[in-house]
Amino acid sequence: MRKSTPIAIFVVVILAAGGSFIWFMEQPGGPSTAGTQGSYNSTQLIVLYANALGWDYNSSHPNPTLYEKTHVLLEFKVIEQDNLPHTFTINPGPNESASNAILSVNIPPVTGTVTWVNWSFSNPGTFTYWCEVHPETMVGLLVINATTSNTTNASVAPSAPFTCTCANYQPQPALTPFFIRDVNEEFR
Amino acid sequence: MGFSFELALFGSTIAIIAIMGFLLYYFAADYRRNLLGDAGSTLPKIESNTMLSRMKRELSFSAFIMDDSKSIGIRYLLLSLALFFIAGLAGIGMRISLWFPNPTFLTPVQYNILLTAHGTLMLYGWATGSILGITYYLLPSSIRLKKDSLGAVSSVMFWMFLIGSLFLIFSKSTASWYFYYPLVDQLTAAGGGTFSYAALIGVMLILLATVTSCIIFLKMIFLDRDKSIPISRLPLFAWSVVSTSFLIIASAPISMIADGFLIYDLINPIFFQGANGTALGYAIMFWFWGHPIVYVAIIPAFGLIYELLPRFTGNKIFSYRAGVLSLLLLMVLSGMVWGHHLFNSGLGTAWDLIFSTTSFIVAIPSAMSVFNWIATMWTGRVRINVPMLFIINGIIDFVIGGVTGVMVGDVGVDELVHGTYAITAHFHFILLGLTTGIAFAAIYVLFPTLTGGRKYNIPMAKVHFYLTSIGTWIMSGFWLVGGFAGMPRRVAGYFGIFQTYQDAAAIGGVILGLGYLVFLVNFLYSSYGPVEASTDNILEEVAA
């Protein structure tokens, strides 16, 4: 055995382990911006159906403009509608921009899948919510107004909540997953 | 035409590569001549390789440019050791991040990257790689190999294994080690499953290398072993290699097919997309291989225990026939239990009961082996040294891991503990105590041979043993209790009520990591000690 073999093995193992760990730590897509969320005292539910033809395409208000407030935790309930891959992306400004997106969440391409995206804005402004896969059709505005005080305890009523008053709106049938079966099926 | 800088650079690059190639060839030839002597180095390749694979071999980076069995074994051992420390550091990172219910320093994406790296590299890189290494190293002397052919194939397969493990490291996949469908098919760079296709290619390369190596092992055992060893007196380690090889050849290609489908699915989702109801199809094809791989990780460890125990107890193994029967039954039965990973996935009650029953039955050959070892120790005089400590600890850990495995093999219990840390505890008891422990026991046994007559530092080796043993117990034990309390696995954070279990497991994980660090330091320290031991070892004297 050469003199240098054991020390070389030792160094290679240490470098490989440490280097790999540093490599794993470097998150793809850049560092997470999750730390910049604002504080919140109340929550607001927003339901969005993800459809390649437009957000809430089957409602009377496709791609609705959402009016919300700062320091309210917006709970986006994104429901997959068409088996196609989508993302739920929000960036500041009235135009789409993937490079300075605040958040970008993948919506699994299985109809009926519910993806929760929670966010609370600390500063007022105009934001764009859109899908990176279908930027032409799936894009809408999100306007954040200032709350005078962020210590309100009561649940804030939405200024322009998404409500489905339309006639042609078809609520999605409850998805029956393939794996839910009658357990006695085999014995009948 | 005037002077062209680009042309000069190109020409000198070609020249340097040519010179380096010549030097590599020269050093390889020189090393061969040193090992074989002048007469041996003029022999044809296969004959000189056969001579080389019968000789004792030290650790050397020259192994990477030679292709006899022992060199391939050293290559795999070094690579799998490096992968073990990479994956181990990832595991310790996850433990430390879980100290508080809210993740301390890992984002969920980073946690998932570490989780996937830990799982794939430990199973494919360390468990499979170390087994391939030990088998390539020990099998030629165990069966007195009379023709070491196919060295070139083994060598190519090693490089595929290496490239596959690099793919796994560089892919940063977040899809966990099973690559279920919705997880791999995520789109953006910030989301889960980035570059999962690269991880899938890595897995396929590793599986290809493993399957081909197993075919080579079977050829060695059945065609190229010395005539003085009839099949009825084949060493039990060779029997364990037979069992493992058949298991891998029968099941791994199914998973490779599924991985191929899955790579196509990432481009055009037609095979396993959930809406078509075929996500379960991938799960079935995956677990058809995914369960046998855990037996692949333990059966060669069984074989090593069968070889090592008689040496440390001074008598023969209690029952050779029961050992062979146990290993072969494990091969047959462990191919039929994969459905117990899918109890909650809707195979149907009838299938669930069948797989539950086979999972209970597979405990029989395992228990046969355990009782065989206990009887061997009972009838002999046990000599305690470091490898023997690892063996005893491995048997105890295997019993605990096996009993918890039978418990979760019950459909009703599995409904409760599926996806909790109880499962993690079950397989960490086995994989840490048995697979990893016996691999390190084998490394300690081979240490004088590998380092050219040095002895390992016994106090440090004992510290290594006690730290890893205690660490395994603390970590897996608290996981087990927490798992039965409902602590979910594979998540970056947890509910506050589980903090006791998680903190204890984190302490256990750090103790484990310190133990393996002690091994590394011991290896470095002892390799520069005085040459005072014989280079013989008890695993290779079988052939003498």
C-alpha cells in the first residue's frame, strides 16, 4: 500500500460528503422567499379552479380580479380541473414575470386534486397570479389594499370575494379515487 | 498560415491526453508486474487476472485501472464507502433539522432533496455497492475461482454504477426513493421532482450494473469454481450470493422497465398518470423490485455471518443444510411479499390477506438462520472481538427489526402505522444493525489484508461499535414508539407532541454519525501504524 493511499481515501470521502451536502443545500430555483411573508390576524379562503382555458373557466368570471387586504392570510384552494400540468404563480406588478415570482407552486395534474397555497401580503400593491404553463390564458390580477390596522381580530369580510352566482357554473363532482373500494367487493 | 493559438491549445491538449493515457497504461502494467512478477505479467489477460484474483490485495487506487475481480471489489468498496458518508451526512442533516417542530434550517424542498439522496444512495449506493464489493473481493477465494474472465464487463459495469450514483447525487430529485408518479412529474425548478429523470437514469444504470454483476457471480459459482468444491459443499457465503443473484435477476428488470416507462411519462404522460388509474401500476412494478432489494441487502450479510461465526466460536456451523435451505427459501419467499407495501393502496382484501400471509411465512427462513447462529454460538466457545461484537449486535437488531416487520406485516396494524416512523424504525434496525454492521465487521476482518499488515486500533474500533450500536437503539427505538403514536415520516416538520421522540432520535442520529467518523479516523490512524500483523484473514483462508 502506498503511503498516500489512506490519506487520499480519507480526504476524498470527507470532501465528497461535505461537497454533496453543500450541493444538496443549494435549492433549485434559488433561495426560498418564504421568509418575507407578512404577519396576519385573519384568514380568507379563495377557491380557484385550474383550467388551461383560464382560471375558473367554467364560471361567469374567468380569470377573476381578486381584491384582498394586507396582513390577511390568503388561503388559495386551487383545484385541478383538466388533468393538465399547471402552476400557481404570483409576482408583483400587473404583468407576468417568472423571474421575480413571490411564489410558484405546482398543481398535480390529476383532476380533483386540491392544492393549498397560503400567503399573506405585508405591503399593498397590484400583483399578478398566473400559470407558468399557460401564461396566455391563465392570468389574473390580485389587488392588495392596505388594512388600516393589522390588529383586527374579527374575520375580515372580503371586499370582492369570489362567488359563483353564475348559472352555467358546474360544481365539480366529488372525485372518487380509484383506490377507495368496497372492501367486501371480492367476497360477494 | 501563421501561428494559431487555438490550434496550439488543441494540439497540446491532445498530446497531454495521449501522454496521460500512456502513463496510466504504464502504471497499470507496472503495478501488475509488481504483483505478478516478470513471469506472470507476460501471461494472457485471463490467466493473469485469475492469478491476481487469488492473491491477497491491498487497498490501492491502481484498482481503478485493473479489471481482475479483487480490483473490482476494491473499487466498489471505496465507492460505496464514499456514498455511505454522503448519504449519512444527509441523514444527520435531516435529524438536526427536525429538532424543533418547525424546521430549523431546512426548507421543505431541501428536506426532500436530502431525503431522496439519503434513501437512494444508502440503498443503491451503500447496501448494493458494498455487497458487490465484498462479493467481488471474497468470492474468488471462497470458491477457488479457476478462470477470472469477464473482467472487462465487470469494469464497464463499475463505471456505469459510478456514473449512476453521480446522476443520483447531481439530480437533486425530491421524489423520494420510490419515484411515485405525481411526485416525479413536477414542473418548475423550485418545485419537487426537479431533474427526476436524471435520478431515474441513475437508478437504471445502477440496476443494470447490479444485474450484470449478478450474472457474472452466477457464472463464477456454477461454471468457473474449482472442481474440488462440489455444490454440496459450497461455502454458505457463496450460497447467499446465489440466492441474492437470482433474486436480483428475477426482479430488478421489472423495475427497470417501470423506470423506462416513467422517463417517457415525464415527456408524455400516458402510462402511469393518476387519472388513468394506473399510478398503482407503477407502484406494483416498483415494489416487485423494491421489496427484494431489502433482502438483497441482508442475504449476503447472512452469508458473511455464516462464514464468520464458526471462526469466532471455534466449531463448525451448527447445520449447514439448514443454512442453505434458509438462504434458498429466503430467495423464493421474499419475491412474493412485495404487496405488503401496498396494503393501503387498494389491491383488495383478498390480495392483502395473501401478502400478509406470505409476509408471516418469510419470517420462518429468517428465524431458521437466527436459530442456526444461536445454536452455533451455544455449542461453541465465543471469542469476543470487534467483528464478533458487530455480529452479535447485528443478530439482536435483526431480531427486533424482524419482529416489528412481522407486526407491520399484519393488514390491520399496517393500516395504523403505514407512513409513520414505525416503518422507518423497522428497516433502520435491520439495515443499520445487520447490513451496515456486518459490512463494517467484514471490513475490520479484512483490515490487515487491505492495509498490508496493519492492525486496526482496537479501542477506537470498540468506540465505533458502541457509538453506532447505541445510536441505532436510541434513534430507531424512539422512532418505533413515536411511530406507534402516529408520528408521520417523510415530512420536514411535525406536531409538537412528537418533539420528545424526534429530539431523542436526533441525539441518536448524531451519536451514529460520530461513530462512523471514529471509524474513518481509526482507518486513517491505523493505516500508518507499524506493520506487525499477518496479511492473512479468516475470510480468505477458506480457499487455502
